[in-house]
Amino acid sequence: MQAGLAAFQRGSFMAARRHLRPHKHPKAIHLLGLVEKSDGKLQAAAELLRQAAELDPLDAEIANNLGLVATELGDADVAVAEFQRALNLKPEFQQAAAGLGRLLIDLERYDEALTVYETQAESIPENVGARHGLGTALLGVGQAEAAESIFNTLVHEGNSDAPILFMRGRARLQLGQLQAGIEDLQKAHAAMPDVLSLKALANIYWMLQDNPAFNELLRQAVANPELVVGAAEILRQTGAPETALQVLNTNGADNYRQPDAWWIAATAHIDLQQPSKAEIVSRRRLDADPEDRAITRSLVISLLMQGKAAEALPMIEALRRSQPNDQLWIAYEATALRLLGSERYQQLLDLDRFVRSYELRAPEGFDSIEDFNAAFLTALDDRQRYKAHPLDQSLRDGSQTPRDLTSIDDPVFKAFFRALDAPIRDYMASVGSGDDHPLTARNTGEYRIAGSWSVRLHGGGHHVNHVHPEGWISSSYYVAVPKETGTDNDKAGWIKFAEPPFQTTPLSPAQKWVQPVAGRLVLFPSFLWHGTQAIHDGSVRVTAPFDAVPA
């Protein structure tokens, strides 16, 4: 054991293996797993660590290291379970708590991360990493004020490294402190330029229509080997897929060593209506990594665009089994079934049953729905900060509120959410709770609002077709609508359903339309493709959508 440890510590992996392999003691197997991990052989490391854990299930160090390896392998469920097991065995195990907290943040499971970091910060108040994680989790659950306070304290104590400034910048932007937030992001990006800070800054410059700052940021990023792939994705999101491909194909061998480059290239070809090229790129990447889910998505889209639904469906069904509540893969399954003419399509997309409209009753304290909408519009106007849409959203030619409305202490917003309770409960009762459908199977009879925002469309504004991957029931509530929505001549501003965001073979046009009317609430499954027809007359269309998930 000592000889094996010494060889491991000096980097002599072959010698370490020679010393350790003959021994079946859990500590020897544990150490051998760490040797394989350090040598980049993660699958072998995971197998050895599992063996060690079976031999000694009470060793918290083994559980923690198995969590670390599972994290690197992308097996989040195993990683969370092993980190938690390590903490159950050894509650004061700070490394396991940090690993679990970081993973939960990455998974956007902020409620769980909050519990982990609260415990860690209470037990060791001077732990900067725990307080940083606590602030990040608080921001994730919508408590921007509390998050900013934590980051301010850290900075005032002299902890002004890039990750802390980055998170404080994000908190300040949510609170409407635009200049201070941008300055924090700029300092973070200058100190430690990475793709996260690049995308955050680019998005803010884009939404503020600060073209000089946006262009200079992208110019610098394209020249940086570490950022060039992220820059290509930003360019694609701005509606310039050809430029994105040009950037990727400059020094292509180096750029394509980054896995993200492949799906960005495939998606750019999809944007350019070049599905056969997207298929070639996707298959080349999958040859190297068959588990790459992002590129599998690009391959599925390229096949559906070419009329190869029968080839796409088995891939979709496999991912549906592994991610049963991911609304995006339900949408792909529905599209494939539609192209194949399957009877299952009509059962999955029973549009008359699952798309329902409600005329919202005026909340308590308001004489009419018109009075409420006027107050709601004023409250939303006070929260609008930007001139253009976010880069990574379905919105085009419009703007979106930067903060989840459920996290804002405003009496009008609170009245809105109270008024939603009756129609949501009626919707759940109406669609039922049968186990034979992905919507009804999750119906517990209780719900919570998982997020709400407001969108303002103006001349030419529309939503491209999309779904809400992490939702269950999605919505559109109409606060104000243009006069032109009152006619169905071209259905300007109307919401449409069941039309994919890519051109399929054969075509898959919208199958249901709903007219927007101020005071109308439309509820529908989150997996249902939906978008809007563009408005033209220059007036605004203001909505307050939300997602509900089972409680």
C-alpha cells in the first residue's frame, strides 16, 4: 500500500498498479481507482471505486471520490447519491458538501443546493466557497436581494475574484442595477475570460443594443482559442449561422476538439436548411462519443427535416425512457409520430382537450379585469430594462423582464398569481390523471409556479416555435394586445400550436390557433410546440407567461 501510494504520488501509474492490483483490501482498490482517475481512465476508476464501496460501504472518502468520478462522467444521479451518502456517513465532510453543492447548481436544482450550502455556511462561517455557493443558490431561487448582500459582504472582505464578481453582477442585473451589474461582469471577464462571462456580457450588450460593445467583445473572443467556440454560438444566436460556421472552420481542427463545436456546427446547418450536412456533422461526433445528447438532438432534427422519421424515432424513444419528463423529447416524439402518420400522434396531441382558454376573473381589489390589466401593465413597465430580446430565447423583436415575477414583492404580481389558481385547478381536473399520457401521468392535483416573466412584442415581434423543456403546464396570459389581433385575416399576434421550429418533410403546419384577447389565459402542455404570428402595426403585445409543475 505504501509503495503503491508513493508511486502514485510521483506520477508512476504503472508502478502503482503493480503494487496495488494483487491486493483485495478496499483501501488498495480505492487507491487504484484514484490512480485510474488521475490517468484519465474514468470508467475503470468508477468500476474500482464501486468495488471498494461494496467492500467498505461505511467509508465516506470512497463515496466522495465515486461522486467526483460520476460527476466527470456526467452521471448526475449517481454523483448526487454518492455525495449525499458521504455526507450521511460524515456530516462535516466539507469536500463532499462542496461537490454536491456545485453539482446541484450545475443541474439548476437550486432548492436542494440551498439546503446544502446553508448547512455548510452555518457550520463554517468563514468558508468563502460555501458562502459563494449559498449566494448562487439564493439567486437561483429568485432571492436576488439576499444573494447580492452575500456577494457584497464577500467583496468587502477582500474576496473579489472573478466568480464572485460574476455572480454579483448577475444579481445586480436582476435587481435592475444595470451599470453596476455590467461593471461586475466586465471585471470578471477581464480577470478570467470564460464562456459563461462571454455569453452573459454579450447578452446584456445585445439586449441594450450596444452594438459597439457587442462587436468588440465578439472580435476579442473570436481571437481567443478558449472562447472562439462560444463566440460562434453567440453569432449563430444573432441570426448569422454562416458567420458562425466560418468562425468554427478557421483553425477547425483545434476548434473541433471542443465537443460544443460539433453541435453548434450541426445547428448552424439546420438554421441554414441544410439537414444533410447537419446529419453528417452529427454522425461524425457521435462516432467519437455516442452518449453526446446535444448532438443526438441535432441528428434527430436533421432526420426529421429529411423525412427519416422512422430512423429518428428509436433514438427519441431511448431518450424518452431515460428522461421521461423532458418536454423537448416528447415534442420530438410527437413530430416523428405525426410524420409517420401514427395513431399515437392524435392521442399524444389531443389539442382540443389539452389547449384550453380561460377569461381571467378580476383579482380581489380590482373592479374589473380591465382595471387589473391597467395596473399590471404599469407594474410590468417599471420592470422592463432592455430594448431587444435575449439571445437564447424564442422571442424576436421584443423584450423580456429580467427577473422571475414570482420572486418580486409586488401586490399586483401577487394578485395575478392568486387569480391563476382557479383556472389552473380547473385545467388539471379537466385533463385528468391517467398514467397513459406524459401530461396526465404527472397530475398530482397540486402544482407550483416554477417561473413567470413578461414579454413585450412590438412591430414585427413574434415567438419562434418552441417548447418549455423543464415545464409541465405552460401558458400565455394577455395583458395588452394590438387592434390587429382582432381579425383572423392573417392571425397577427395569434398563438399557434403543433408546428415544429424546423421544416420537416413532409411539412408540419400549425394545427390550432388561439386569438389573443386582453384578460385571456391559455393553458397547454409544456411539450407542445407553440409560437406566434408576427404583429405589424407597431403597437405592443404584452403577455405574462408562466410554467407550472406538479407539487
